Amino acid sequence: MSAVRGSEFCKNHIKKVGDLANRFMAPQNAVHMMPYVSEVESLYKTSAAICEDYPDVPAYAFSAGENALMLANYYVEVDLRPVELSKYALEAYGYFEKYQRSDEFNKGLDKEEKDVLGSFCWRSLAYVAYVAYSEKRYEDTRTLLNKSEVNLYVLALGACAQLRMGRETKDIEKIRTGIALFESLDDNLDAPAKTKFQNMVFFTAYHDCISMMEQNAEEFPGCNLCWEKSRIVSCLQKAIGLLDNKPFILSLQNMLDQYTKTKETTGTTENLFFWEAQCGTAKQTFYPRFDLGADDSWVLTYGVKELPTGQQVSSAENSRLELSKMRNGPQYKCPWCGNKELAWCGSCGKMTCYNGVDRHSVCSYCGERGRIKGGLSRKEMKGSIIASGSGQ
């Protein structure tokens, strides 16, 4: 189509696309588009031609983006075709991005309309990320995070990609980044999956990330890359509750059964406990959490400002933990100041957060000042010595 037949034709075309978008733009409605796929594809060719002939009219770019995204929805929700999905999703994102740079977007739309367009962009990027990860183009998947930090679907796939790249290149920092990305996803994810695409992405994230983190722990011992069993069990239980796809649920349930059985065979009936500590900077109380790790050592995993409902503070003297058998999880930090370690006071037996750098520390409870020594038993802690909680 070398030239579009005037503005009236373009207006009528935009109206057709808009009417279809009202019916089929939501991914869960893509199945109803089956009788109209050929018509939508034909309209898209016209949309692309209009944009080519009138590059300075933002409304035409938006209409073409709607057209392309409808097709992308179809090729992921109804008829999964990676080539077509990636093609239409990339083109949709390009048109929406072009529209976002226009004065019409910046001056003519209210916040709600801008949010809708933003959701179209994120969905397009998520489709591209899924295809890239499926095709083992992990660097491409990870790069998309720079364009869409708040998109949970890209975040999930980016976490998987980062872990894959870390394993393949033996880059510990990439692995740690992948773990942090997955934790961020899990902390922010609470809405159940309602579409085929959401089920695929969340299943991929939980299955692949947990599997790879366990493999990383075996391949890189001593790097604190394994997760505590209780966190794995919690994540799998959450994922099963989020998904609406029986084969995916069954697969994750099998993983959950394996971890539950492993936990039971260790003879451990309690797999987590809390201590009380104080932040040396803010002088505020918090509660370090210890979980039984996959290697059956106790892992300092989280610091929380309030004790969870139903939990009690465990006495340091009565606890099952010996400092020489404890280590810090990579995600641990003081919830008040961000310090990454703990110090135990040999005088009063209580804990204060510790920055991991200073050679001496002061107990936030009794005021004793002592020299830091790591991995001590309680006998060795006598005499006002403060011991580091790094366990390494």
C-alpha cells in the first residue's frame, strides 16, 4: 500500500481497530478473537502502512500498537507461536514507545490513560522476554529489565536469566543478583494468575529459580547460595496457590513433596526460630530469623521489625544454634540500618547488628566493648568478647 487514501479512510480504520480492541485487548479475551484473526492481521498491515505514510500523526502509531498487541495476545494465549509472538510484541512496543514520545501523550492524556498505555508497553516487553528466555537468549532477557523494572513478568524471567548466566559463566555476583531479583518478585507477587501467559511465566520463575539455586549451592559450596528449606517450601506453596494450570501445579507439588520429605528425613521438627537483637545505630529492637538450610546448617535469613504472629523469641542459651555451625544468607540485613551481620556479647549474651568491617563493637544492651572474633562457641565468648555472626 504505497499511499493511504486520505484522512477519512484513516479515521474509519482507527475506529475499526478501536472497536476490536474494546473486545479483544484483554489477554483473557483473546480466545474470542479466533474467528477474526485474519481480519485483525489484515487490519494490522493497513495500520503499518498508515504509520509509514503519516509518521507525524501519533494517533496512528497508537492504533497500530493496539492492533499488534491484540495479535500478540492471541499468539500467546490461544495459539502459542514464538516467532509471531515476538514479532508482534516487538512491533507493538515500538509503536507505543513512539506514541509516548509525542506531545499528544505528554499533554493530552490524564494519568489513568497514561497508566493504560504503560501497561500495554510492559505486556509487550514481557512477551518478548518470554520468547527470549525460551530460546535461551538469556542476555536479551536480562537486558529487557532495564526498560521495565516494575514489570513483574519481566522481573521473573530476568531472575531466571541472571541465574542461568551466572551458572554458565561461574559468575557468583550474577547468581546473587538472580536470587535478589527472584526474592523481589516473590515479595511483591500476590495476585493469582488468570491467563495462560501468567501461568507460564510464574511457573517458569518458581520452578527454574528454585532448581537453579539448589544446583548453584552444590556447584559453588561455601558461597552462601543455597536457600533455607523453609523458604523453598513457602515459595512453592505460594506458587501453587497462585497458579491456575493443573500440569504446572502438579509439577510444583512434586517439588514441594521432595523438599518436605527431605526435611522430615533429617529428624528436624522445628526448622526456624527467632532471636531478639538491637540495631546499634537506631537503638531499636528487631528479630533475626534463623532457618534450617538445605545443607542442614542454620542460616541467618531475615531481620524483621516485628515478631510474626504465633512466633516466640528463642533464648540464646537454649537455642539449637552454635556459632561455628551458622552462616548468613545473602539476603540478610538489619531492618533499621542495613548492616549485614550480627555480633553476640560475651558478657550479657545478647545481639547487636554489626557492619562486618570494624574490629571492635559495642553491645547495644549492656554497653560492653569487645574485639570481634568469628565462629566462636559460647565458652569462648566469655569475658566480654563480641563475636561476629558471619560464620565464615
